[in-house]
Amino acid sequence: MSPQLFAVVTSIAIITMVYVGGLHAVRDVSFSVAPAEVVGILGPNGAGKSTLLKAISRAQPSIGTLELRAESLQNTPAHAVVGKGICHCPEGRRLFPELTVLKNLMLGAYLRRDQAAIEADLAQVYQLFPILQERGAQVVSTLSGGQQQMVAIGRALMGRPALLLLDEPSVGIAHRLKMEIFGAIKRIQKSGSAILMAEQDAQSALRIADRVYVLEHGRVGREGSSAELAADDYIRQAYLGVA
């Protein structure tokens, strides 16, 4: 991808409480994401993974501290958080199905006015996912699930993220396209973006992430490098199905 808006990015999230429907969905969660690092969040359904990402992108109110490059974003509205360099690719993609691939991608750059850089970033998205250039004029609802996920990631990249939030990027996708998407995530990392990824596919997450946090019942139960957690007996039994 083209040069990032921020030369150095360190995101530190200390989410004390996130309430959903009056219940504590997430509590006492503290973690960091370093520049050009892929950090995975593992956990079962209902653990609070999606809620945590929404709290970071400010789509979900929370109590606590959220910082990007030592700047507090806790009271920053969602649209302004995008302008700061945090772009969220949500669970379920949340595309505009009646619009074309190109229009969906360009919506990711809605806050930007640097037209030449926008065009350059679009070219980089097409390089990352060549099928999207071929299908640029096609209505998104006619694409496969994997291709729609590529559009969702590409739309987030058009915001030129310093920190890219990916929520369950492999759910409901054929194995071949899943592998293509995970390969693209590694290439995005090499471009300089930090990535925080919530994922149920523990094996894939441990393969591509540098570090992993395990979220259970709204709290961090375990954390460490991917190698450390892959060798952890509890993780092997509970998430990898290895006795």
C-alpha cells in the first residue's frame, strides 16, 4: 500500500467496561498493538470480540482509555476516529449491496480530499485483490461471500488505516478464498498498517498473528506470542482440537 498517514503508530486500548443491553459485555481489557504488527483476538461466540472492536472504532460506547500515538480517542466520535487512522471492517461486511464494487470501495475514502492519493490507494487495493478490478462495475450483492469480504477489506483500506480492525474476516468463506484473504492480510501488514483481528479460526489466526489475546467471558484469559499460545495445552485443547 502507499505510505501511511502516520509514520509511527502505537495503539493502546484499556477498555474498563463496555455495556450491551445493560450487561457487561467486556470488562477490564487492556492491550496494545505496535506499528506494523498483527494482533489476534481469539474467543468463542459471545466472548466480546466484536464488542471490543466496536468500542475501539467508537461504534460502541465504553468506559476507559483508548489511545492512538499517545492521543486519547475516548471521546472522539466514530467518523473522526476514521480520520485519525482507525478503520473498521465489521463482522458481516456491512456493504451496500445495491451499489457497485467500485462505489463501495470509494465510500471508504469519503473523508479524504487527496484525490491523487485516493487513486493510488485504489490501484493498490486492486493489486491486492485483482478480482475487484475485474468486477468494479458489478453490483456487490451478486458477488460470492469471499469476494464481498475482499470488498469490505478494500473499503477499509481506502481510509488509509494506521490501525485496521478486522472482525471475523474468514467467516462463511470457501477455503481457497480464505487462504487468499489471510495472505492479503500479511501483505497489508508489510505495507506498514497495524492490524487487530478478531477471529474464530484459531489455527489460521495463530499462523498469521504476531501476538494473540484470548478473550473469554469479556475478559482477557490468556495472552502471548502466537508460538507461545500454540504450545499452550489449554489453547491446543480448547481452540485447536489437539489433545
